[in-house]
Amino acid sequence: MNGGSPRYNPLESMNRRFDAAVEVLGLDHQFANVLRVPDKVVMANIPVTMDNGNIKVFEAYRVVHSDHLGPSKGGIRYSMDVNLDEVKALAAWMTWKCAIVNIPYGGAKGGIKCDPRSMSKGELERLTRAYTVAMKDVFGPEQDIPAPDMGTGQQEMAWIVDEYSKIKGQNAWAVVTGKPIVLGGSLGRVEATGRGVMVSTRSALAKMGLKPTDANCAVQGFGNVGSISAKLIAQMGVKIVAISDISGGYFDSKGIDVDAAIAYVANSSSRSLEGFPCERKISNGELLELDVTVLVPAAMEDQITPENAHNIKAKLIVEGANGPTTAEADKILDDKGILVVPDILANAGGVTVSYFEWVQNRLGYYWTEERVNRRADRAMKMAFDNIYNASSKYGVNMRLAAYCVALEKVSAVLKLRGSF
Ligand code: NAD
């Protein structure tokens, strides 16, 4: 796979689609120029004492792309591939995503260049707390609200709440989302992104006139998004024939038992699918090219490129990951007649329930899981239908339609607020 390949730049991919949407909308270039670049970029070098006594310096970022619609919102990624362009692209995608699902947030993203799998819990805690101190003037329940992304989860969010609360001298639950339930988290948040991927898949199959029970699916990535997407799509009656993670791909024509795979990863010392029993071991690249109805890339960016797009056989691609398709591959997929539900729509279920978590924190009143799921499903379905209709209205694919809908909204708010 091409993960982390310097050949593709997610920021360039974002900008190409952005520019195309500006042209479709005939948007005033002066406003487009404001939204093309982030509002704020903060970089910090964070020294951390490692368990062996050595001090290691970590490169860390927080990019606020826009706060025109409300406080900026976006996850924090721990990965060796983190770089400024990637964080900028991810921050902009958050702006478009929040606009698409109609939540009152702008977009941001954070990242630390590190390999969390090779670090101890103590090292991760010191790094996360130091990052919070470095970003204390950026973060805030009314300013900028982080959440988990690749390589981070509930524990990191708990450390951020604790450190930020200490700095402010009061409990500040609403400063991050994706927290453990006992620490002000929301029921349904862990499953929310995968659930939105499932709702997008269900909506798209219905538009295509395909029955879930006649469809099969391959899912790349088996972390939070991939595993929950696979589980919920399987519950719809779709046969999951392949899953994968960093250890490679696992194919079974009779269908993968997704619950068994989730339990396998939870109990494995490597926290991966390594050694998971299946009919045939395949590579991540082979998984993408399987002859399936639905392909869900849910690992990382730049996986579907001009090099492999011609070989994709899926009828429907639902992007669980952010930026899994490069801009150059879009046209190839269009020409092949593949329906692509773009990342900024398909994986927006996560930020939707993050918003619900923030609302519950501020109300001090907590919802049932049934209520969270019902509202999130409704938001995702409405967003899907809106983008699908915009795609017909503008005569463009769903990705460009999603950018158009988002840009139209954010630029309208920008014009109303003025302040240039
Ligand atoms: P995660 O860390 O929980 O899981 C990532 C998965 O990808 C793991 O299974 C890992 O083994 C696999 N992976 C990593 N490198 C790989 C490689 N080179 N080849 C194949 N597989 C590889 O992360 P996540 O939270 O599931 O995020 C996955 C994607 O979804 C990212 O693009 C993220 O930005 C996006 N996303 C996440 C959320 C969320 O709520 N967690 C929301 C929206 C979008």
C-alpha cells in the first residue's frame, strides 16, 4: 500500500477538489482565498522523558482551519506519518464535514509525529499532557475541541481533560470529545463513525437499487472505524469477505465473522489481526482490487491512486478513512461508473456524535444510546440525501457535490460575518 508515500499529498488532493467546487459554484475568489488556507497553525517541539531516562523531542501540530461556523473541532493523530500538510488537509476536511452534517463547528486537526505502538502508557501520558500544555491557549470548550483520531482513543482524551482542567482550575469536560463514558463521554460515540459509514452504505445501496443481502464488502483498516463499519454493515445482511490492518489482509469467500475478528484483535498481544484464521491471506493492495459490491477504505489516506484505480472492481466505495482517494483517481473511478460516498460525508457520524457529547457536557444531562443513535442516523441520512440531490443539481459526482454544499454554507457565513 501507499500509506505515507511522499508521492501523494493530501493537501493537494483537498485543494484540487476545493478549487473545482469554487468553479462550480462561481464563488468569489476573494472569499475562496480566505477559506483555502487555515486560520491558524501552531507547531510545538515537545520534550518527553522516556522510560529509559532519555529525553526525546516530538514534533506536534494543531491547525485551526476555520471557526466561522462555531468552535473548531477535530481529532488528534499519533502517527509517524504526521506532517504539516497532512494536518492542514485534515483540518480543512473537518470544516467541510461539520458544514455538511449541519453542526455548529468549524474545523481543526492535531497531530504528533510518534509511533504510539512502540511507546509505553507512561510515555504516552507524558506526551499527551505536555501536548495539552503546549496547546492550552488553542484548546477550549468554546474555542477548539479535540477528539480521537488514528493512534489515539479514550485514554488520551481523559489525560487531556485532566491536564486542561488542572490548568483552568475547574473541570472542563467539554474541552474534548471521545472521552470515556464515566468521564463525560457519550453513549454511542465509539461506534459513531462506523455507524455513519453503515448508514451511508445503506443509503447508497438503496439509491443503486441493490439489496444488502445480495451485496458483499471488503473493509481496509480494522481500528475504530474499520471494525465497527464491518460489524454494522454485516448486521445489515452484507457479507464481509475481506478485512485488513497493518498486518495485511484476510479473505474468506464464505464471509468473515466480524465479531470474532474484533475479539481476536482485543485479545492479541500485537493488537492486530496478525494470525487471524481465514481462507486466504492477501495484501492490503489486493483487498482494494477485490471483486466486491462495496469497498470501505477505513485505514488512512492515499490508498486509491491512479496506479490502482483502474483495477478497482467495487460498484460502491464508502470512504471511512479521511482522504483515502487521491484527486487524480477521482476521474478514473467516475469513468468506471463507481459511486463514491466521499469521506467528508461518509465518516461524519463521528463528529456528529462528538457534537452530541459536547452538548450533553454543557447541559449536564446525558442521553440514552437509543437517542444518540436515532439523532445521528437521522443527521447522516439527511446529509446523504442532501449531497445526493446536490450531485444531480450541479451535475457533478458526490465528492464535488459535498465540497459545493459545504463551501456554499461556510462562505455564506464568512460573508455575513465580514471582519476582513
Ligand atoms: P485506528 O488507529 O483506530 O485504526 C487504524 C487502522 O488502520 C488499524 O487497523 C491499523 O492497523 C490500520 N492501518 C494503519 N496503517 C496501515 C497501513 N499502512 N495499511 C493498512 N492498514 C493500516 O484509527 P481510526 O480512528 O479507525 O481511523 C481510521 C481512519 O478513519 C483515519 O483516516 C481517520 O482519520 C478516519 N476517521 C476516524 C474517525 C474516528 O472517529 N476515529 C472519524 C472520522 C474519520
